Amino acid sequence: MFLAGGIEYRYEAFEAIAGDPKSYEVGPLAAQGFGIGSNGFPGLAARFQGKNSRNSAALYIDSEYFFSEDFMVGQLFGTRTLVILVTQPKASCLRAIN
């Protein structure tokens, strides 16, 4: 059985700047079903611009158990719980594909 764990803390800060008004305003082709903005994604409107920041903290514990050489079960506890089933082929089973 293998156990691992860790903690993480991050402080992130960013500034969002408004795009060109033509990138988020509804144009004349919207009535025909066309989306607004480039590729259907509008630019950032002026009302959403500004400086922002956030703090993020995490704690996790990971465990893995080998039932055999070829079969392992792993579980990660943290913000959410994941159960991971993994098989590992032996090197002798691998063949080159030409």
C-alpha cells in the first residue's frame, strides 16, 4: 500500500480589460440566429472589467493498493473523492507497431 498527501495554498490576482464594443454588442445578424462575438463567444463587456483576486487552499490524501502486479486501485481524498482503477501491462506484452 502506498500513501501520499499534500497541502496547497495559492493567491491569484488578475486584471480583466474590456474588449472592443463590437466584440460583445448584438449586431444586425443576431436576428438570423448568428451568435455575437468571434466564433460565437462575445468579448468582455466594460461592466465586467476590473482587478480581482482570490485565495485557494487545498488538502489531499492519496492511497494506492496493488492487488497483483497488474491491478491497482487508487483513491484520492480532497475536495472530492475519486476512485481510480488502473491496470498496468507488463513490458513483455508490449509490441512495436510498424
